[in-house]
Amino acid sequence: MKKIFLILAAAVALAPLFGEPNYTFSSERRDEAFPSGFMIERTFVIIEHKGKKWELSLPVADWEAKNFSLGNPAFAETDEGFYIAFVWGGGHCLFYELFFFKEITGEPCLYKIETRLSSDYETPYDYKTETRQRPIQPPVKISELNADKINELLGGGNNENEKDVSDFGVGGRAFAHRAVGVRDKQGAPLRALLSEIVERENRIVGEEESDEAVNEGNITYLHDEDRTYLVCADENAPYYYFRVPNADKKIPVPNFILVMYASATEDNMSNIKMRQRDLQSPPRFFMPRFDDLEKSYAEAKAFKHGLEATIEIGGVPYEIFFTDIDDPTDLPDKIETKIGAFTHDERLGWYERKAALGGREVVLRASYDIAERKIIDERLSYLEGIALRFGEIDREIRAFAAKEVRRSADDFYIIGIFYNPDNRDQPLTFSLGSGSGEYSDYLLQVVCGADGKPFCAGYVG
């Protein structure tokens, strides 16, 4: 992501064009460690006036506010004092905001914010800019401002000013989803998304359950077996979540919801849309089964969270966790291990290797349990056994797929094999491609039962 830093040196001062300045402004960058130990670089601005000096920490771009930077110009004096300008946002909404200060009882205080919002939600999807000002009551002393407070105030804030968001004519959408581009360890920007999920889930639990996915705009969800799996492919705010109730009181695990949110990069959107397509119909390759609730809850708790809360869905309490899949402070460190030719990365959730089978490259994957090395060896051995019998298995799987979708067996070839015996009813899944290119024109999945025999097939996407 291209970033433009407008002030580079520690002692760069900006002053008005005419006359002697009343205030001097400078900025500097300092290394700072997140609680996890991950190092970032934070910008501080320094305001000096009549022998007094104040420092102001700013949000870190893309970690705490999307594409955040100082404006151009970053600082200017006014009749009453001065302003500091910030630029942030991306996608459909771009913000240019001026924070106005004036001296009250000997200290600069933030008393007004001017927000210029450029958005392209309406046809013909050209950017339109609207401007509004809002007073800050009571004024906030500059000594009481910091990165977290600035983050809350951006775009209208998540406080009493939020009711005025509709003045921009975007219905609050840009502000409600701003949280998904923000990494705020205090959780304030994520509360808008939290409220959205609570409201939607209270509606969903009242709906009749079905094994068919529901599509609502860019949202797809499945409500079945008293659980919800939802994927949101909003290009401003992609995320997905699982709602997992615990009906067995003998298992010491609360009801919980795990929300995985991300910035709308090309890779993230591709992943989210793939999950959304997969959710449309069985076998739903990416949908976890949560057969072991204690293990699933422990894994959800193991992530570092941008926000944790206790909520009620349908009158039932739930713990909810938000994890940023882009943020290395929100994920375990990448740990890569090898067993024979198989490689495992904790972020993948499986061991895998590539093999030349049937004249093509096939990916072999097996689910893992890091506590049971013996189980891993057995799973990888099972996959190697399939590779040795690939010719026979290949003919059987392609013939079954062709019959199910009414095409010729010669139209398909196996591109991937996934083995997960933890899913007892359908432990083995074959992914099939069709076409001559590196990426297939069609993608099917054939699911096999515990006996290794195929029992269903269908298109993905």
C-alpha cells in the first residue's frame, strides 16, 4: 500500500505565510512496541506556544486507522488558534478532517471538527464531496487527546455525534463499517460492527432453520443446527463469523461467537468471496464442524482480540471475540514445521505437500492435531496411500463426478485431496478442475464417507 508521509524530520516546523507565528508545529516518529512485542512506528506532533509544549500521539496508519496520515498542509493558524489536518479512509469513502483548536485557560483545546467526506456510493459512482462541521462540547484539552481519542472522533465518532452521520447522505454506512479497517486494542471502533452482529443474530435465531444458505446483498449465511456461519463480502468491510452455542451443560464451555475481520485487500477479498461461494451448497469445505467444543473454544480464546464482549442473542448470553486476520498482533506467530515432505503452517490449519500424480500437480492436505503427533503420522500415511493408488481412485472419483453433474469423466481432473478424519461423516474430499489452464474453468468437490466411497458431488462457485 502506498503511503505518503508529509512530514519526515523530527524538527520540521510549519508557520503561517504572513507575520510571526503564534504557534510552532513539528512532528517526529518513534518506535513503539505493541503488547505482543511487535514493533511499529508512531507519529507524534509537537505544538509549542509561549514557552509551553504539548505532544500529541497519532493513530498508526492501517493498524489503528485505515490509510491514516497528516493532511496537506498538516497545520495552519487561524484567527482563534490553529488546526491540524488528517487524511484517512479508502475504497468508497475518503476523509479529510480538520481538528480546530483555540486557547482556553492557557491550553489549546479542540472545539470543532470539519469533515470532508468523498464517497462514490451513488450512481454513476463518481466521487462526491460533502462538508460539515460539528462542535465538540465540552472542548477537549490537547493534553487529554491521544491516538485512541482521535480515532474515536474520526468520521463523526462512535459517541453522541453518530446520530448526525446521516447528514452526509450515506446512511451511516461508511462510519458503521469503519471499524473493520481499524486495529484499536481498546475496541471502540469495533463496537459498531458488534451492534450490527447482535441486531442481525437476534433476527436470525428467530428464523426457521435450513440447510440452504441465505443471500442478502453481499452477505451469505447458514442458520442450521442452532448455529450461524456468516460471510460478508463488503468491499469496505469484509468479515466472517461463527455463532456456536453449547447445549450440553456437562461441557464447561460458554456460548461464543468468533468474528474474523480484515482490510479489503485483493487477497482478503478473494479469500472472503471463496468462503462465500463455498457456503452456498454442500459439502461446505471451509465451514468448521465444532465437534470438540472445548478445543474450539480454547482455539478462539487463543487469538489476541481487538474486542471482547459479553452479549445476549435471543436472551441467551454469548462471549464474542473479534480477531483481525491481517494483524500479526492478533494472530499467533507464523510457525512452520515439516514432517517428511509435508509442511505445516499454523495459519493454514493443515499439513500439505504437492505431488505429481496422473500427469498433473495435485495438492495433498491433512488436518492436524498438534497435541497428537502419532495421529498426524497416520493421516499423512493415509494420504501417501491414496497417492500410491491414485490411478484407481482417480477413475472412480471422476466417474462419480461425471455422473452427478451429467458430464464426461474426461472433462475433469483431480487438483486437490483433503483428509480430515475428525469429520467422521465425510473425512475425505476431492477437489476437481476442468480446463486446460493452470486454474480450472470449473471447480467441483466430491465428498467421501467413512468407508472411502464417494456419496455427493457439486460445483463450488
